[in-house]
Amino acid sequence: MESTTDIFGIKENNMNIITVPNLFFYQFECNDNLTDKILNNLKNLSWIHNNSNLGTYSDNFFDEELISWFEQCIDQAKTKIGLGEDIKLPITICWPNKTTKLQAHHYHKHPNSFLSGIFYLTSHSDSPTVFTFPNAWITEFSGVNFENTIKNNYFKIYPKKSTLILFPSNVHHSVYGHKERETRYTISFNTFFSGSIYKDPFTKQRLQLSVKTLRDLVNET
């Protein structure tokens, strides 16, 4: 059946959908030997309840080899994002996560951070990290009755051992109930700006920012 044209010159059944680019995540793979070393260390830590899963007493988890690799990955992503050489993104806090069967990660984002990371120490086919992107058509109109036809957008990343995912800290994410018998282990971290973050093109005045980094906190102890 041919499409018809109405009095306004609009053809029925002749609509194109334009996909508007959103953002990029960055993925890196490290050596399994390093992952195994870190995983063995995590299994010997003391764990406490953290909302719906388990965490450690401190947000200052530090392993020189692993943190150095994280920093190299952040530098690569920083260049792709378009931040200038005068701006650094040091890690400010870093913490391990442990999720046993039927536990979950609550829906959350990472405040006071620009770029965050999730490092997967174990692989799982049924416990993805679910990233949520509010649908722009309904963000400001939650009270309108859309009859549940317009929903938020979701993107899932399935844990793969030795994989690091870098993403914008303001993106909400969660993990639904962990269904597998093997414990799910990850390490998360936050970053923040440090360096010359602003230069006025007319007065040449600069805004310099310095943050206390994870390395600073470790050196103090």
C-alpha cells in the first residue's frame, strides 16, 4: 500500500527517527594476575553491611599497582573527554564491594565526583550493572499520565573479570538481586578536578583547585 499525502504535504508512514548521541563510557582490561592478587586480598578483609550489600570500613582502599593502572586509564579517558592538560582527575576515594546471593546494589549516583569507575574482579552472566538514563520527554513532566508508554532508558553492563568501566559520576546505576552462587566482587572509585580549571580569556585570571587525593590520605596514615 502506497503512502498518501494530506493537504499539508505530509506523507503517512514516512517518519524517520533521529538518534541523538548521548555520551561515552570507557572500558579497559587489565592483567588477570593483578585481578587475582587483589581478589585474594579482598577475601581477607572485614566486611560490614552497606544498604543492600557489603562494604568495608574504609573508603581508602589502596594497592599501588592497581591504583597506578586506574590512573593510567583515567588519563586516557580524560583526553577523550576533552579536558585540558592543566586539569587532572586524581582518585579521591576507593572502596570494595561484596555482593552475595540475593543481595543487590541500591539505586544511586556518586556525588562530589566527575568521573567514576567500577572494576570487576569476577564475571557474572546474571548480575549486570544497570545504568539509568532519564527520558527527556518525561523528566520534567512526571505528573502527566503517559499510560506507562514512555519509560526511562536503561543500559546494562555485565561483569567481566579484570574489566574497568569509567562513566560520568552523575549517572544513576544499580544492581538487581544477585542470583548466582559465586560472590560478586567489585572495586569502585571517584575522581575530582585538580589543577588550573578555569582561565578568563580577558583578564587572564586563573582558578586553581587542589583536592586531597587517595594517595594523600594513604600517605597520612
